[in-house]
Amino acid sequence: MTVMQAPAYRRAEYHGFTAGGADFVYLVSAGAIFEIDTDVQAVLSRLDGQDVAHAALVRQLTGDGRDAADAEALVRELRVARLIQLGAAAPVMPQAPPADFPLQALVLNVTNQCNLACTYCYEFGADKIATPAGKPKYMTLETAKASVDLLIAEATGRKAVHITFFGGETLMNFKLLRDVVSYANGATAAAGKGITYSLTTNATLLTEEIVTFLSDNRIGVTVSMDGPPEVQDKHRVYKNGKGSYAVIEPRLRTLIAGHKTRAVTARVTLTEGVTDVVRIFRHLKDDLGFHEVGFAPVTSGETRAYSIDANGMDDVLAQFGALAEEWLEFALRGEVHGFTNVSETISELISGVNKSHPCGAGLGLMGVSPSGDLSPCHRFTDADTHVMGHVSSGIDRAKQGDFLARGHVEAKYDCQSCWARPLCAGGCHHEAFVRYGDTGHANLHYCDWIRQWTDTCLRIYGELAVKNPGFLERFAERKGLS
């Protein structure tokens, strides 16, 4: 006769860390953070590297001096919290959003033209996937209006929608931008929805008139900029090779001083030789006055001369860590620091995100090319192989479904054993395509970096939860998370 053994408990999938003198666990199945006491730690230690049957676990806990009823209650509580589980279980993955998931944002590429020739540009450089030949260079008002109408129609249940203006260089088509804002304000009001706007620019074409318009219409501005003169002018150059810093510096000061309604942020692209993160941050934040500064390594094939190698990434991560410590010091004093990379991750930790996909691309967000073609996001604009419908005919649900199925974190084998997947979900679709030829491939070249950075931010969160929880509450309010 076969004797059936009762299933034994084992630890659920989590990442443990210590911060502020307290112990925490980041529970992967829920994307949630728990502070744990000595009683919980005792149970988890019992299950370190071994499975223990229910009766045996309770017996061990009572052997430590606990009351039997308390031991039973503790085990039950940890099961409900999913910190322990009975038997082996497949990794818990978030469900895919429904097929009719409402659209929330469009990125309007109002032009595919640019007055700069940045050497690393994913749109015009060696890694470009766009095929703009024979297509319109500038979006027309008719196409833009159709885009707004599509956004409203596909935003069922949304109280508000968002439009990001993008390029090429966005301000090369400023007249259209101005007309779109006027049309979209009226169309969304008629539909009973609110609307917000943002814009990305290289700042070379800013004028006082444009700054006033941006401020009057509460348009958030992100400036693509890489740092002080010799850093900025390394890659962000005009077609004749001339650097752009001297042109944009006075315009930036006009923008930052004149934009009264929204914070102005900077986004830095890190490349080989452009990795002095702390110096770049100091110049953009302290010297020029940007509200926040964020950094991202260049999206490129690994053989490009401007790609950052492993040693360079280690250096970048070390400097990120230094700025993260500053961010924490500011937060402990109740002050805002301005390092976007920490702020964004803390926002996600507060929200308890558990991503099915790396971002909203092809889901709650889509890009629109000057011709009106839809794509998963702005990085795929004008790429024939990634067209996902047209603003005149709607979203191609079959292509959208295929993109989302391949991009789901559960479809990425390497992600299934990674504790950081609730925040990462495999990484950028576009970078995966550039690196691996598949939008659904995990960005394996950044895995260790992502885990280290996530651990850093978890420790910041834990330190604040212990020493200044009020800052986290106020931070959540400022970010609209509460």
C-alpha cells in the first residue's frame, strides 16, 4: 500500500533585505513589501533550503516556546499572505490585460525630421528600424484630429487621456502642435474627459512664444540633453558636426524660468564616454535648474562604438548608487532630490506594480507616425514591420494580440526565476528587438544591473518606511498614487 505524504511548506518566492534596522521581504507574486518581525523570520528560517510538513513546523515553533494556538495562527497568517506555500508551485505571473483594455495615451510623432544628427539616435542612426522612404515627413492636422478621435473612442471608461508630442524634433512642427491642443481640448471636453499633454524636445528651437504656450497649456516638457558642453557636444550635434550646447543653453534658461505650470525635466542618454553620471546630474540640476534628471543607457546593438561595455555599466551603477544615497538623505529630511531613476522606482514600489508587460506599449499606449500608422510606441514609428493599424481604420487587433502575447512576462523563460520581474517584466520591447530581433525577448544583458538597482531602491523604501513614513505618504500624494 502506498502511503500518501502530506504536502510540506516551502518559502514562497521573495527577495529579503534589511533597511533602517528592520527586516523586509519583497513578495514577488504580489509585488508587495512586508516588514517582518522575529516570529515571521523564525518560520522563514525553518524553511530555508528545506520543506517542512505542517505538523512538524508547528511542533518546531512550539519547541521554541510559542503557544500551539499562536504557532498555528502564525503559519495560517503566512499562508494567507503568500509568504509560504504548500508544495511546489509554478511561478505566479500576472494575468494578461483583457483584449478590450482601454487606450489611455498616444505619442504623436508630429514629424520624422530632426535638425540634429545625434550619432546614437535610434530613429536615424545605425540601429534604426524605421522605413520612412516615401512617407510624409510632417503630420497633417487631418491625421492629428483622427488620432485624437481614435484615442477618445478607444479610451472607454477612462476619465482622462494623455497626448505626448514627439519627433524627430517635435518643435519643427509647432504650428500643428498648437492646433492639436486646441482641437483635443474641445473634443475631450465634449466627450466628458480630461486631457493632459507632454512634449519631448532637443530645445534648439525654443522661443519665448513657444515657452508661453507650453506654460499656458500646462504641457510637461522633457528635454533630451546629455550634460555640460563637452559632454553634450560629443554625440548631440548638428549635421555639420557642430555641437548643440551653445544653442540650447540660453533657450533652456528661458524655458525653465518661463514655464510656470509644470516641472521641466531632463533625460540623459548614457553612451561610451558619457558616463559621468554625478557630474552630469550636478550640471543639469544645479547649474541649469531642471526639476528632475533621469538617465538611460543607449538602446543599441552591442557592437556599436557608442555602446557601454560591462565595466562602463558597473561604473554607471556605482554612480547611480551615490545619487540614490543622496536621494535618501534628502527624503529623510523631507526634501525632494530630483534623481528621476529613484523617484520612478519608488513610485512603482508604492503602487505595488506587478507588470504583465514592461510598459504600456501596444496596450494603454500607442505611437502614431506622421502618416497615421499606429505602432506599439514611438520607438517603432515608421517601421513597416511593426505597424499595428491606422488612425483612420483603427487598431489591428490580431497584430496587437500577437505583440502582447510575445511580450508577456510569462512568455519569457528567463524571467520566471527572477525576483525583480514585477518591476521589469523583461525590459524594453524596442531594445529587445534591436539586440535580439524579437520584441518579446528578455533583455538579458541588463538583468544583473536591474536586480542591483531594484535592491537599492527597496532599501531606500525600507529606510523611509522605518524612519520617515510621512515622506512616502506625501510622495504618493504628489505623484497621484494615493
